[in-house]
Amino acid sequence: MDATTRVDVDELLPAALVDDLAEQVTQRAGERVGRIVARALRETVERTPTVRPDGSVFVVTGDIPAMWLRDSTAQWQTYLLLLDRAPALTDVIAGVLRTQFASIRHDAYANAFNDGPTGRCHEPGDNSDDPWLWERKYEVDSLAFPVLLAHRLRRAAGRDDLLGPDAHPAMRRIVDLWRLEQDHEGRSPYRFVRPTDERSETLDRDGLGTPVAVTGMTWSGFRPSDDACEYGYNVPANLFAARALDHVATFAREVFDDAGLAADAEALAAELRAAVEAHGVVEHPGHGRVWAYEVDGLGSTLLADDANMPSLLSLPLLGACRADDPLYVATRGLVLSDTNPWFHRGTAATGIGSPHTPDRYVWPIALCVQALTSGDEEEAVRVLRLVADCDDDTGHVHEGFHVDDPSRWTREWFSWADSTFCELALSLLGKRVTDLD
């Protein structure tokens, strides 16, 4: 491995392993699916990471030269399933965690970072001039995903020495920030203003966001799509945060010897769950008791689900609920129906999209999540073949494509989508990241 630039993909991910996995997938789902799996497994290892001299690892999200805390977790957690045959990947994933936790310590409100203080950014007019930040959209899930990756790496590797020096203070910071943001109106220092006419790209009221009441949930400025929340309490993000806090408590007790952090994490997790039960569950005339996607505590409710994780559909994959939980089953029925404004039916595909992409675009990530949470291997094969057939002969899994015309798509290279496709393919071989929970 080159300690200053790129990795040696053959050293980390032996060609024989990739060929074996691709062949097994081919036998189950067809040659086209197997080819995409072989390319995607290698490409994420070969093209996304840069290993720094201290062993930390910076990961680009694909065709955007920045590292998202959420995306980098999703990109690399699939490789946890391969550590028994590719043990050298352990140090790379540990290096990703070191960068994630160092980034959280640097600015826990930021969602995407540069590889150093380069000054590159999505929008120079944002109200932040920190040269380390690509973007400073505050999203609850950006803090939860690194904790999930740390938990699953610990389970996969069976080691407590992989987190690095920033993990403990970063987890303390996460708990403190989520508690502070339970009273966003009264206590939060966070503001986000972008010079734009697009409401999805900035926050109302000079960057404070739409009004919310104190409910016990923790506030988020933006969704996992990087679009502004319509209402400040994102329900799947809160349920995911509660599960991440369970992991923080375990780390605090078993690794950090910090009883105070463990108690604080457990108390906050209980508060978030109780608040979601009180404010985030609604009665729908056609689907019964379901989780809303967003609420404000003032009576406003958004019944929907977005393609990006954490979504309501993805909650079992995050350990936030069981797939047979009656509330999840009812919610699943709603979000996979026309009641969800971002659910699209077309001649090429049917599934969940996002207002982050053009109308009637479905996301392969959401299709794969739908299959992964179904528990049905035939559904997994169907979705793998569908996504492969809708790649527009590029060999890549795109961000989104039009449900009637797959030649219309977004993101030439989106590593998160590649990895989720591989995660679904590996589930056919009995390999599931949820087994690490």
C-alpha cells in the first residue's frame, strides 16, 4: 500500500476473491449482474480512498471530490463482509473511521469535507469560510453513520484497537450536540444560508429553519438527500440516532471506560424513542399507525419517504427496528404506495425517488433497500437484474434514472450506489451486514 496516495487494489482485494464472488453472483442473478459486482467491488477500493501518512483514509463519494460522512460509511461497510478473505481491508476501514471521527471533532455540523484545508466547496457563497469544509449542511444521520461503521467493524474484526484517538471525544460531541439540538429554537448556534432561490438548498428565517416546538426529538437542518427539511424533526434520522446511541453506550462501557458517556447516551436514546412515539407516529386512514417522515411538533406532518438512507424503508438495515415490527410493516406499505409523493411507477421501473433528482426518477439505492428489507431472495434477484438492465450500458449504478427511460440518469459515478448494489448481491451468498449487529 502506498502510504501517501492511492492503494494497491490487488493487495487489498485479491482478484481471485472478486472473481469468485462475481461468479457466485452470476450463477444466481446472471452475467450482467456479476460483471457490475466485479467492477464495483474493485472500483471503490481502487478509486475512492487516499491513505494519508498517519493511516487515516480520505474517501471521495464518486464523481464529486469530497468525503461525506454518510456516503463513506455506506461505501465501505459492504467490505466488512469480506474481511475473512481480505484482511488487509481492515486497516483501510479503520482509516476511514479515523478520518470520520477527526472530521466530527473539527466540525460536528458539517456533512462533507475536503482532503485538507484546500478551500474547495460546493458553493463559495455559503456562510462558512472553513477551508476544510466542502459543505456545512447539518444532518443528524451524518453523525450516526460513523458510529454504525465503528460498531460493525468492531464486530467483524473482533478488535477494540481500530478506532483511533478521536473516536471517544467525537462520540461525546455527538451526544452533546444531539441533546443541544433538542431545543433548536432556544439554544442552537447553527445557521445555514446559501445565496439561492431554491428552498431545498437553504434554511428559512436567516438560516434557522422552519419553526419547531420542543418535542424531545433532535433537530436536523437537512435530510440525508442534502435537501432542506420541510419540518425540522426527521423521523428516520431520529430513530437511527437512537440506535447509534445504543452503540455509543456500548463503546463507552466496554472500550472507553466512561460510565458518564454511557449513561448520557442511554438516556438520550430513550428520550428520542419516546419523542418519536409521541410525535412521529400518525394514524393514516388507509395504512393504520405509521411513522411520518418529518414533523415539527406544531401539528405539521409529512407522510413520505426519500430514497436516501436513513429512510423509513431502511430502518431494519440500520438496526433501528425489526423488519416484522407492525409499525414498520404498516409504514412500509405506505411508502411503497402512491401515498408517498416520491414513489414512482413507470414502464422500466417502479420505486422510490427523491426531490433531490428530477421528477419520476427512481433510485437504485432505494430499490436495493427495498429488496434487502424484504427477506425475499427472488425479490433480490429481480431487483439486481432490474438495476443492471437500467444502467444504460455504462456498467455503473447511477444515482437515479427515469422510470420510463433509463437512458436519462444522474451521477456518472456514484460509489454509494455501487456498494449498495454489491451489498444486495452478497446477500444472495448469505453475507449480510445486519448480521454484525
